[in-house]
Amino acid sequence: MPILSFPCVQLLDVSVKELISDSDLQAKGMKAVADRCDSAAAVSMMDLSVEAEAFGAQVRFSDDEVPTVIGKLLETPEDAQKLAVPEMGAGRTALYAEAIKKACELICDRPVLAGVIGPFSLSGRLMDMTEIMVNCYVEPEMVHTTLQKATDFIIKYINSFRDAGAHGVVIAEPAAGLLSPDLNAEFSIPYIKQIIEAVKSENFAVVYHNCGNTIPLIDDILTVNADIYHFGNAVDLEEIAPHIPTDVIFMGNVDPAGEFRNGTVASIKQNTKEIMQKCCKYKNFVISSGCDIPPMSSWENIDAFFEATAEFYR
């Protein structure tokens, strides 16, 4: 189950800028990927600029790259205090929820998963990543104020996806991979727990994604009570695997940039099979990409990933 959505621009012959501005194109893109790929779930566009834009942050758009947040919205504790939690529908959030609704009408043979950013990663985009790392030490209350507002909005945003028919959500918290265990336990884990407690149900699954160095953080990460844990290629999954309870799914971690985007058919097949050789002895493992696959990744490489999994099982 790779985090595979944005390369649909090549199948639809549209730009990334067009895709992120049109709910019909997003739904058709997810359907095109589902028709081509034997994946366990259809995953929405992992556009981690949407929530920051809803708060008022500036976003840079491109024809062939995922949007990025530029500048910073918060500089002082007073800025954090004044920060308003957006209503659902601010910015492009309504468009993304509508895209999920349309995708659920088109895709009936597998679960449809929405995607959101995690609270620490969102707060870092509002405050600037360098600044938030410093502020964890010098202005911790400012960080907590921002985190709570980010958390409140993410819960609303996820609920809009659930109302639209999504079967679950991927919460991407990559910035927490930069934190020490103590800082992660203070500034990310409690807020992730709040979100999961508010949205998880028997009919709505939560995937926790962190593509940072999660090995020192793994025991705390597992306390958030996600249904699935998804790890990036910064770690050796063989080190992570023994920590994961046998009744909990974990996924990863073929390099999205090094293999899907810049690798070859031979190299991605080799990398995929090497990871499977290490981890498929764990019955709760599912092979995946390490993170969101870049828009202009070669479809030859993407197809090769699926071919490699089929060859491994044969």
C-alpha cells in the first residue's frame, strides 16, 4: 500500500497546480491510480500545505511539485494567542473533502483514505521549523498554544473527511522525527492522542505516519493507539518490527525520492524485495513507500514496485 496519489497527474495529463484546485480531477486521479495498481487502499493527495493555508499561511504552487508553505505566520507568543482556529471550509479544505466524497463514489473495491498533516508538523509550518525547534526550549507555552489550535482544526478537518465517506485517514507527522524522545513526548504525542481519540472508530481507521528517525521515539509513538503505523526510509524497518504488537499493522519503506523518483526498474525491484525479505516474516507487515511518492516519479518505477511484490510472493 504505497502512499501513491500525486503521480496521477501523469495519467490525467494535468499539472499539479490544476490537480490541487479541482475536486473532480483529484477523484478521477485516485480512480486512475486504483485502476492501474493493485494497492490495498486508495490514498488522497497528501498535500500538507492545505491546513497551514487555512490558517492564513502563504503557499507556493508549482506545475510539477507538491505545494510548499513559505514564510512564517507566527513570530511571538502574542501571535499564537491571537491565532484563530479556522472554520472547516477555509482555504482549500472544502475542496479536498469534496474530492474524497467523489472518490468514494468512484472507488468501490478498496478503502479510501484521506490525508492530513500532524499537529507538530502543522505548527512548524505556521511558526517556521527552525523557530519551533528553538521555541520548544525558550517559548514552550507559545508552542503548546499553537499545537492546541492546530489539533482542534485537524480534528474538524478529519471529521469532514469521515462525513464525506472516507474509511480512514493518514496523519503525517514527519517533523516530529526531528525531536528528541523527551520533546516528542511533550510536543507531539499528547496532541496526536487527542486527535486519534476524537476520530477513530470501528469504521474509521487511523494511520500514523512519521518518516523521520523514529527508532528512539518508537515506544512513545506506539502509545497513540493508531490502527496502522507507517515509517519512512530514514530507519531500518527490521529494527522497528520487534517493537510493534503483532495485532497492529506496520508499513514502509521503499525510498520515494531515491527509488520511485530517481531509481531504475532494477533498483526499485531490488530495494522492494530486500525490505520484504527482512520484514515479511512479520505477519503484520505491509510493504509500502517510505513517504508520499513525488508527482513526477516514473510510472515504470511505480509499476516495478508492484511487480516486485508479486514476484516476491510467487
